Amino acid sequence: MPKIKSNPVERMFFKYDIHSNESTCQILNCANPVRTGNHSGNLESHIKNFHKEQYILLTNEKNKKHQNDDGRYSTAKKLKTDQTGPLDNMILRTKKNLSQVNLNKNKVIESCVQLVTTNGRPFQLLDDSGFRMIMNPIFEAIGDGFKINSQNIKKYINEYAKTIIDNITQDVDKKLISLKVDCVTRLNRSIIGVNIQYFKDSQLQIKTIGMTELSERHTSEHLKEVLIQILKKFNINNRQVFSITCDNGANIVKMVRIFNENEETTDDESESEEIENINPNDDDALLSDHQVNDMINEPEVNLDADNLEHEITTVLNPYYEPLPLTQCIRCSAHTLQLCIENGLQQPANLNIITKARKVVKTLRTQSYVALLKKDGLKQAILDNITRWSSKYVMLLRLLELKTFCEDHQQINHDLKLNLNEWKRIECLIKSLEPVYFATKLLQKKDLTIGDFYGIWIQTKNKLNQISSTVSLSILNYMKTREVQLLENDIFISAVYMDPRFMCLLTVPKQETAVNYLLKIWDLKESLTCIENLGIDSTEQPDNHITDESETNVEDDADDGDDFEKFLQNNSNIITIRNQNACLPSSSQDSNNTTLKRKLEEFSKSDRLNYKEDVVKFWTEKKNEMPELFELAQILLAVPATQVSVERSFSGLKFILSDQRSSIGKDILENILIIRGNSH
């Protein structure tokens, strides 16, 4: 719909022909009646210059249009008119003042804290003259001598950080949590970053709990001490730490291994002391005849080999508590990168990458940069030797510039690559494409272990289909590392609780997962200190997993999706193996065996399409399978990568900059905690 013109000049004096794009003046005896276009400004200029009397009529008509019925200008028109004047006059006429602005003391404090934390501005900004000119009138309006400067802003930063710490402390009370740990060095200052992951109200929470400066060598013992101090600020004890995700750094991996050593020693010592203090002559320590008869008549419990040790320990030691289950989870993105780096170490690959890099360096000289720009081509990209993905990007861009290189290779032999070398580059690009896109997918913030394993298997299938020397080499390294992944109890338990990819586990691995899930449940229960939480099958109807109302994803699968077909095939094979295995099902009513039976039944449920959201799946099953839902939340919170920690490190350059290199250790950590939890 065309815009309605506010200037009536065309309607009053002109006739516009849209085909010729000409406006003809309708005033009699006009010396130059035809004007190009119908712009109101040009038409009004014509009336003003050649028809004085009509111009007076036009002016009166415009004034009538801009007035209200009472003869005063409208507020909107007045504001628009005022905007053309000086700033002081505009403020004076519109009468804008602080009392009409939604701003108070708390809002001012919050804004200034955000300025020097989330936005990364230096403290000195609060003392700059321009900032004071803006803020001083606001401070005066607030009154009570209130002001904010580069010194007292630190007090407010500490208060805001304390509020964040208190909120997280409340969230993780008596919960199993997962950590992500990494280290970085900037401006000769080493920082250990710690993120925590847990579920709250069925939503995954990713919080920064530590950005602590390291004052000693990065030994595993020192890292452990620092980590424990960070956890103490949030009242998190060692037994709550379910997993620690890290890269393959030997010091951090060892730190995880020794994380609970002192904890276990302390528990043993306390238990022995309590047992030694029992008085054998105390009547309370002896069983009555009635208690003995109850024990004799108690129903027999069949114990399997997996929980026999647990049952014996519980009977002999009334002070028994499940040991911590803390395990190291290797960063999935880093694990994949190691496979790629190893796969590219063949001399032929290194040789062609070196030649390609030489051509790229030539293309990045000033003369060729100008020629590429003149031809409308993209600039060549030089790789970063420490990042394999930059090699893929470099080769891909070089292949796009192949014609340009061939056109100029006679003049400059540094641009020359023979036919076989170009084919080799094409082969490398094709072989690296699956792992390149897999690496991109692994950058997802809330990536679960199931998500990672699905990407991993899908990438393996694509590499196998390409079947080049490079792709098969990477594939072999992936298979080797996959064996190590599947030796991790947390990893296979997380895959087991993911109905999209459970079918990828063998029957023995599924059995291992079930037994480990029972240990997780025992540890969770010991933390919450709640008795008899298990649901007795005699009191409540058993909720079978394989409900008819569930969607049979296999029937709705996309016929053209090769990976979905692959998962369907694996699901069918595992179903047959489970039937042949004839796993014994416990019939006792004890909580542990009831939970085990539910976990085993879950393995027989319909598989979920790999494109579905597993978090949403478990949220919908919260009431139907409460125990499994709680276990799933613990395992879905286990981070598969360190992405969030590394992203925090990337923002460190704005906080620990050249202008703020001498910032104190404590205030630096509080700034980074606020910044890391600002989203």
C-alpha cells in the first residue's frame, strides 16, 4: 500500500501520469507546466517560484493539516519540530527529566557492575570525565551521598558474585554434579577454569564456579587442592562430584584419578574409629530373641555376583556409605581431533599440505591479494599449524582458486601444482569433510554423551563409505579410541539411558551399564539421606516401559536416512541377542532389584529416532518412570566437551587485558564468575 503524502501540493495543482512519470501543472497559463516525477518538494518549489498566489493557498492548507481542532500543534508534531533544534532546547521543551526515567539505585549499581564485568570495561572508565558528566546528575538525584567509582565498584562486584555463589550452592545441595576443568595462561598468569553442570526443573544448568589463578606448578596434586577449595565455596563435597570432563592433559587426568584418595582414607579411618568405640557390654548392641527370630524368618534374598559385595559390606558395617564414583570423561572434541591429527601423519599427506601451504603463502602476498580482489575472488586462507580444521579450510579455499593458480603458474612457478597434486588435495578435502562437520556439531553448548556418540558413529560410517587412505586411517584411530571410550562406566551408562543410541551397546556392555546405574542410585540416595525412596511393586502398579501409546519411531523413520536405517538394524540385532541371552529377572521386592528390573525392561522399549530431543523424552517420562528419570538427569548432565570453559577463556582477553594486567586475584575471579553466569 503506497504511503499517503502529507503535502497536498500534488492533489491541489498537479496531475501525475504514472506511465510517463511526469506531473503537469493544472494552473492556467503556466509557462513551464511539465515536471519530471511527482516529488512533493519539487512540485512545491515550482508553485513557489511561478505561482505566488497559489503558494499562499498551499501554505494555508498545510498549516490547517498540522493543527488540532483547538488550533494548537499536536505533541507528536511538536516533538518532531523540536528534534531539529539544539539538544539543550530539545530537552527543555520536551521536559524530560530523571523523575520520568525508570532508573533507581539498584539499577545503576547493576548497570555499572555489568559494565566492568560482562562488558569487560576497565575500572578507570567509572572515573573518566565523560562518564562522570552522565552519572553525576543521576547520583545527585538518588541522594544520600551515593556514587560509584573505580574503588567502591569492587565492593558491589563481590556482593553480586556472592549472590551467584549462594544461588548455585542452593541448587546443588545434596546433588550429584558434573564438572568441566581446563587451564589457560594469559599475560603470564595461569587460570584454572571450572564449570558445573546439573539439572534444575528439567532444564540443564551450565554455571561457572571457578576461574582461579594458579600460583604454583600445574601438578596434579596442586590442581586437586585448588579444585577442592573451589568446591568448598559452594559446599560441594567430593562424593557429589560424579564426573570431571577434561582434555588429555596428563596432569588433569591424574588429578581426577587421585581426586578421592584422601576422601576414601578419611572414610576408612572414621569407620574404624566408630567400630572400635562400640561397647560389647552395652545392651543396645545386643540383639533380642525377638529380633533374632525376625531375622531367621526373613524371606530369603537371592544375591547375584554384582551386588553381593555391596550387601555383605552393608550388613557387616552399619556405617557403610557408597564410595565416590568420580571418573574422568575425555573431551569428545579433543578426542576426535587426536584421531584426525594421527590420521594425517602419513608422509604423503604432510607433503601435499606443505606444498599447498607454500602456494597459499604466495597468494597472500600483496600483489596477488590485489589481483584476487580485482577478479572478485576470495582471499587465500593460511592454516594454523596447531589446529587441523584450519588445514581443511585452507585446502578448500585453495581448490576454489585452482583456475586462478593455473592461469598464473607460468609467470610464478610458486603457484604451480601438477594434476596429481590437485587430485590429492581434492581427496584430502573429501576425506576430511565428515570429521570437519562433526567437529562443528561437537561445539554445541549442551551436548550430551549420547549426542556425541551418535555423531561419532555417524562420522565413522561416512569415513568408511569414502574409503580413501586418509579416511580409513582416521577411522582406524577412531576405532582404537572407541574401545577406550567404552571402557568408561559413566560413558556406557549415559549411552544406555539414551533410547536413541542404546542399541549401539553390546549385551555385556548393557549389563555393565545396569550394574553401574545401581551404584549411581545408591550414591544419590546416600547424599539425599532419604530412606525408603524405592517404589514397592506391591504398593504401586508397575509402569512398563513399552507402552502402546509410545511412538514407534522405527515405523516412522525416513526411508532415505542411511544413519537411521543403520540404527534400526543395530536395534533389531540387540533385541535378538537380548532374547537369546535370557537375562535372569529378579522377583524380590527389594528396592535395588526392583530398580534393576525396571532398567532391564527399559532396554526392551522402542528406540527413539536419533533426531529427537532426549531431554524432552525424559521430561515427558518423569511421572511414568521417576527413578529412571532421576538417573537420566544425572547422566544427561555429564558434559561431553569442554566448550563452555574454552568459551570463558576466549572472553578472558577482555577482562585480563593490558590495561588490567595488575588486577587482583580475588576480584579477577569474581568478575569472571559474574561474566560466566551472565547468560
